[in-house]
Amino acid sequence: MQPTNLGSSTLECDRFSTLAHVVNVYHLALIYSSSTKGRVLAYFDMLFFVGPTATGWIMVGCLTAMIWTSLDKNKKKNFERFWYTHHLFIVFFINWQFHGMFCMIKVSASWIF
């Protein structure tokens, strides 16, 4: 059995999640406007400047930097970069909290904890 690299699998999940979100934003932009220009403007506006997607891109950047520097070749070449880059987890988790605060999906009133 071959060992797996946790960083590589995390990066693949990150790519899949990002692609799924980009496709969802595309579908929202189609609903938002009837003109092509309006759809394109809505797509780029929702993709980069709306709260959940803006925090999502920051999280993707932090996670990619942490994974890239944790690869054995990069870590052995410059351990300090690996060490300090992994402090981006603070930025990642702060944005993770804001990412969920926007509540695009509303909780059903009938659901009680």
C-alpha cells in the first residue's frame, strides 16, 4: 500500500470545491440578468466581490500557499518559508468564519436543535 500525501489530497478537494462554487456562481449569473452584458458583469461581480466568494478566494490562496510550502522538496529547501507560511492558518480560519456568516442558505424554521 502506497502512502498518500495529505497536502495533495487536500489541494484536490480544494480545487473541486472551488470549481463547484464557480459553476454555481455561473448559474446564479444566468438567472440574474437577461442580457449577455448583464450576465457577464453579474458573474464577475458575484465571483470576486460578494462576501462569500471574496473570503473563499482568500482561503484558497492561504491553503494553496500552505500546501505548496509543505511539499517535501519545498520544505527542505526553505524551512523558514514553510514555518511562517503555515501561520496563514489564522487568516484562513478567520475568513472561514466570515465565509459562513453570510448565510446564503437559510435554516428551516421547523428544524430545532
